[in-house]
Amino acid sequence: MLRKIKTIFILYPLLLVTLFAPAGILLAQFQGGTGTGNGTGTGTGTGTGTGTGSGTGVSGLNVTLQNPITANNFQEFVQKILDIVLAVGIPIVALFIIYSGFLFVQAQGNPDKLKVAKSTFIWTCVGAAVLLGCWVIANAIGGTINELRN
């Protein structure tokens, strides 16, 4: 049973990250506009000619890479990561509390099923405590750093 709970708390979040991380990479592609370029050239073949033109091309493309991490320092970066973890973790904890309640109802007094339901509820509470602890520790460290800077 402990193995199943570890699978739920470790593999499922990794699966979510695996599913949604490529979307962030794909959405971080170049969103630039068009550039103009002028050029002259000679052609080869039966005749020669010169010309000028404008359009989109590599020569006129102004590419700037923007930093997707908008944090100015490490503290802001950790806070943003923690906000994402909490935004994902809190609904998962709520779903697992509902699921453990369903297991209690489904057990119908069966001692083995009640044991599984209790274990699921306890590990869900442990996960919620870890999330809360991370938030408290991060805010305490951030507050201490801010006080030391002032």
C-alpha cells in the first residue's frame, strides 16, 4: 500500500510535469514580426541582372531573446516556483481528501479497506503538511533576508 501511495505522490506529479513542460517550451518560441531588407545581386545562367527588393529575410530579422524568468533575484525565483507548486499541489490535496472519504464510504466497515482508507487519508495529510511547511519556511527565510537587507 505504501508503494502505491509513493507512486501516486511521486510518479503522477512527474507525469504532469512531463505533459506540461513541452507546452512551455513550445510557447516560448519567437514571436517576432517581420523585417525588411534590401539587397543587390547578380544571377547566373543565360543572363545577368541586378535588383532590389524588400521582404522578410534573415538579413533584416532582428532577434532578441527574452528571459522567461521574470525574477530579479533568487528569492523571487524561489517564490515563483513555490507559487506554482502550491497552485498545483493544493487542488491535488483536495482531490485526495475527497478520494480518501470515498474510500471510507466504500469500505462499509471492512477492516482491510478501512486500513487502506486511513492510510490514504494520513498520507494525504502528510502531503498537505509538506506543502504548508514549504510555504512557511520559504516565507520565513524571505522575511529574514528582507529584514537583514534593511
